[in-house]
Amino acid sequence: MFYLRTGGNGSGKTLLTLKDVRALQLESGRPVCINIRPANDPKKPNEPYCNIKPEKLEEFGWKKVRFEDWEAQEDGTIFLIDECHYDLPGRPASQRPPSHIQRLTEHRSRGFDFFLLTQHPKNVDSFVRNLVQAPGWHQHIKRLGGAMPVANFHQWDAVELECHKFGSAKNADTKTRPYPSDVYKWYDSATIHTGKKRIPWRVWFILAAVVLIPILFMRGFSRVGGDEPSKKSGAKADSAQRGSAAGGAVVQVKTPSEYIASYQPRIPGLMHTAPAYDGLTTPKRVPVPAACVEMASKGCKCYTQDATPYPVDLMMCRQLVAHGAFLAFQPEGEDRLGVGRQIQSPKTPESAQMVASASPGLVLIGGGIPTAPSAPVAPIAEGGATPRVQPGSKWSFTTQPQ
């Protein structure tokens, strides 16, 4: 396959490709060849060179070759052709490509892979550009912030001739990758790096959003909630600050990726399961088996205090029907029921005769328990079965003979 990497000088083409080729070699055990580039040393005008350090070539077992000799290499060889415009220069459309370039169309039969590096795809022979196809790719690299150690990748399945233009990435697969600092020791790069670091405006915008959005949200929430919620939130904030000061904890500012991830729901489709809402979704109620009934046609089933199914196995369901269960807590929570309310004395049988008529064979016992108009109707037991419910539940009922 052909893999073309383009990008301006200093974008990290050689650095990243050396890392990738070495990783591929270690994974597959295939041989690696790197091209000999034209001479550029005035003291040695007739001596081509390779910018990979000799000790690394020996350590990795890499071989220096002239590109036109690619067919003489072992099957499965990985070729790294740096500054490939020297070996694959552009040519007039009327001129036929050299034979060793024409035969590149047969590279796949011998398992060859070519990593081609240059500044722009138009620097390369059009015959070779047309060979870059999926599963190969064309990647254009831009250094983030001018001289920051992070690169942006724009990848296409075929060569994108306008890769340098703004907006060309709309049809590309884009990702970010840090530069591997250990690879700088493998080769000779520029003697002096003159690039200056600059932070793109998008980064400033994201950082500002990370800081301002929570502040604006809390201010809006406090206004909607009134003074009392504001006081409660202020008290919680004060206690949190005191706890942080006592424990020496430091509040960490989330990175843009961490902030975005906090809004991804843990359960797909249920937005409230995202970590960002954990402070608002603390449980205040407990689901309990408020009503359990065993019927010949439907088996044994239990329901919560909201009339939703309560999943239990058959043995537990039958045990609840037969004996019930004692709950040593308030399923609705103290805040929901009212803290410190007076306990009413039990009513006499004469005062507890408020009976609401329901479906045939079923009598709901109110007992002073408020029931919403939309409260669910409990399942009717078959064959005289007596459902087991928790004392005081809005589901409390008994069956009466017809």
C-alpha cells in the first residue's frame, strides 16, 4: 500500500513516520529500507546521505537503498521515502514515467508498503499520486499552535490536492496526536528551530467556555430557585471549601476532552446518567416491593410503590406473598414524608371504615392514606389469592368474596 504524508517544514512528518514504521516493524518482523537522499554537503558534493543516525540504522536493522532499486529488495519490505519529491518528481503529462515508477503498480503482489513524505502532494509524480488509495491514505499534518508538541491530522482515502486550504478537512477524518519526544534522538533534523509557539484562538475559546458555562449555569439556577436554594447552595459551597482546605485538596480544571466526556451518558439514550449530573441525581427514594401477588395465569410478580415492576426471582416473590417483609426505613425518604411530623395514634375500627369501591372482588382500604386520582389499581388475585403488600402502602387492599 501507499501512505502519503504531507505538511510544511517542521510539521513532524519524519518524526511521526519513523515512530510508525518502527512500530510496524516490531509488530510484523518485516525488513525496512530507507531512501538515500541527494548530496547536500558542500564538503562532500558527490556523496548522498541519509539523515537517520548510523547507530540507529544498525540497532533497528534498517537498510539504506536507492529508490530505483526497490524491486531488488525482499518481499514484504517497508519503504520509508523521505523527501520523496527527489525520487518521484513531477513531470509533464506528455512524458511517460520511468519504468521503475511504472512497475510500482505491481507492488502489492510482493507485499511492499511505501511511506512517502513531502511538503505537498503536487510535488509528487501524478502517476504515483493515483496509486494512493484505501486501505492506504493521504495524511496532511499541521503543527498545533505553530511550535507546540501536538499535531493535527487530516486523513483522506485518496490524495487531496487542496489539503493546505482552509475547509479542506470537512471531508477528512481528523485527529490529534502528540509528538514522540524519544524519536528526536533517532535522526538529524533542523540545526536551529525558529518556530514560535502560539495558542490558537479555538483553544482560548474552549477554555473560556469551560470556565464561564458552569458559572453562568449556577447563577441562573440560583435566580430561578430563589433565595432559599441560594442559601443552601452557598452553605454547601462553604462546607465544601472548608473540607477542601482541611484535606488539602485542590480543585482541578477539566480539559476540553474531559469536559465533553462528562456529558456522555453512561447508559446510551438516558441523558441524566451522564457524570455531569451526578450532583443532581442523588437518590432520595428507595424502590421497595410494595405489592406482590401470585396468579395462576401470570405467575408471581412484585410492584414498587409507583406501580412499576419490581424484579425478583420466583422464590423471593412467593416468600414476600406468604410473609411480607419488614422495612426498617422510610422508602419515600424523610424529606418527602416530612421530618418531625407528629405520629398519629392508631384509629379505632369505627373511624377506619372509609372504603373505596374498586373493581369487582377488590376493596381498597384508605385508612387515611392520601391517594392521587391517577394512582394505579393493584392487580386482582385469581382463585382467592391474597396479595401481600407492605403496611401503610397506598397499594394496601384486601379481596372480598362476591
